[in-house]
Amino acid sequence: MLQRATFLGLAAGTAPLLNGCTNSVPACADPTLQSAGEAQMRRTLAYVERASNSSEQCGGCAFFRGGAGECGHCEILNGAVSRLGYCNSWAGRG
């Protein structure tokens, strides 16, 4: 029978291994620093940090302005967004 202490020790040892198994994207904008209006706009446009459709990511949107790295600026949301994100105002670059 596995003792509780042994189990907890084994579980703690696997946590670093599982960290690399996620599809998480670093948040580009701290939600705690957004105004109520900014947060509402993101909800209204259904902004997400990772697009479900890779052909409609913020990085390919006409309203995205970004340099190197994961984050850029959205002219519609008037704030930081993930290059891999998406919102309902996505428009391809012409």
C-alpha cells in the first residue's frame, strides 16, 4: 500500500515535468490593471489569449501592431494582446 507521504513526494517530483506539457500562452495584459471599460471590451469581443483557429490569430490581423515577441498592441482593444490571440473583430491584412 502506498503511504501518503510517499505519494505526495512522488507527486511533487512530477510537477516540473508537467509544466512543459501545457498549451498555455503568457498573458500579455494584466487583467488587474485594466479599467472596467477595457475588460468589458475584451469580454464583448470575446478576446482569448490563444485562437482556436490558427489562421485567425492576432498576429495576422489588420489591427495588430507588434514587434518581436509574443505580445503586441491591438488598435481595437487599445491595449496589449497575444500574437496568438483572437477576438471577434479579427480582420485579415489586406
